[in-house]
Amino acid sequence: MVPGGTSGGPWAYRHDLVRATGAGGLLLAVLLATLLGVSTSARASSRAHPGPVDVLYAGSLLDVMQQKIGPAFHRATGDTLVGIAGGSSALASEIKGGTEVGDVFLSASAQVDTTLEGAANGQWVSTYRDFGESRLVLGYNPHSPFAPLLRREPWFDVVDRPGFLLGRTDPTTDPKGVLAVDALRGVALSFDRPALASLAASRSNVFDETALVGELQAGQLDAGFFYQVEASAAHLATVPLTDTALFAQFTVAKLRHAPHGAAATAFINFLLGPTGRSLLRSDAITPTPSSRATH
């Protein structure tokens, strides 16, 4: 409440001050009003001052985060996205172990978020939100001698042939590795193809999520399992994984004790807002309906 019983912020206070003091106190009123204006301006400037937001995200989002989401977020807010990419499960373990400190966590699987929930897991995540899906596909090297076969035959009739080098990520550190194993085992069971089950159990040609694209492009592999979002960003040739329907389920969560809490909230709002959803859609991520509840 301001003098004279009027509320309404600094401008209301300035008006009542002039009226109460009369002409003789006009100079003092102007001086106080100026000081109030400077104080208000300083507070507004502090709120608007750009800063960093540390985002730990699934490696499959590397290109879209670096090339599109990060720059667009900076243009919209002035805040700078500082990103760390890796396998979702590996990042969750590093968060729990204190070796990575961040504001926001983007996972490729909701199951990974649950490993950060609850007192037993450090309560790093209290809620998370689905924000998009991207289909699992087989990316292949167009210069591979097996490329013509992949273009005309079902993928599972080609990948188990002698000499075929099939890459994937580690299921213990990356949800995409889990889906790749599921795809191989599922088709092996459906079509009685034990060789595919052997591929699923093999530890050869297993790479970090951020390295798999480079291995394929360098000709070290004939094909590998990728989400459509990373295959599109890297301009990989792909074939669908027929007889499977597997997707990344991308989620976003604000981490406990986020060092840059306001910027973290601004980033999440941007990602889930119209511009963020449009950018996701342009990179082969199907945005989750905005009406879906937060977990």
C-alpha cells in the first residue's frame, strides 16, 4: 500500500508523492521518482540478462540441438545452450554419480527418467514430459556391396549374411541399443532366424551413440541402427525396419538443484512451445500432443 491508500507500483507512488508534498516538495518528488525508476530498470535488466543453460541430452539429438534448437533458443531468449551429448542411460548414471552437473535432461526413453526418481535415486527428477518420438530405422552405407540388396530385400534377409558389418549402440548405456536388440530378437523369433539372435547377443561392432554415424560414414560398417532424427540430420540412406515398430520416446526434465533454474524453465517452455515443436518436426521428430500430461 502506498501513501494515500493507493496501490499500483512505482508510477502510482510517484503520483501520490507529488500530490501529498505539494509544489514546494516537487523537486524531492522528482528526485525520488528518478531513483525509483533506476531501481526498477536495474531489476528488469537483471531479469533479462542472458545466461547459460546446461542441457544433458541423448546423443541422437546432437545435430538438432547444435544446429537448430540451440541457436533458435538463443535468438528467442538471449540464453546460451551449453550441451553435453551421450547415451541416455550413461548420462543418467553420471548425474547420479555427480560427475555431470546440469539444468535439464533430455532422454530417449522414459524408463531412464525413472532411474533418477525417488529418494533411492537421489530425487534428481521429480517430473518429466514426453516431447516427441522418432522411429528406429536401418541406416546403410550406399557404397557397401550389400547396399543393392538392402534396397530391394527385407533388412533381416541381408544383415546376417557373411561379411556384413552391422553396428549398434550398447544397451547398457543407450536406449537405442536396447531397441536394436529388441528388433533383432523379435524378428529372429518371428521368422525362426537364429543368426539374428546371435547378432543381438554379439558384442562386436558396438559403439558410443555419438560415434556410430561417423563409423558408418567412414565405411567401417555396412549398416547400423539409428533413429530417423539422426539419420535425417546426417543425410544417411535408410530402409525401414519392416515387421518392427520401435521408437525413441524423447523426454525432458528439469534436474534437482539446477544451477540456472530460470534459464532451465525458459528452455523447457521453448522446447515445448510452437517454435520448438516446429523445429522438432522439421528434423523427423513427431512432437507429442501438447495435451499429454506431465509425469
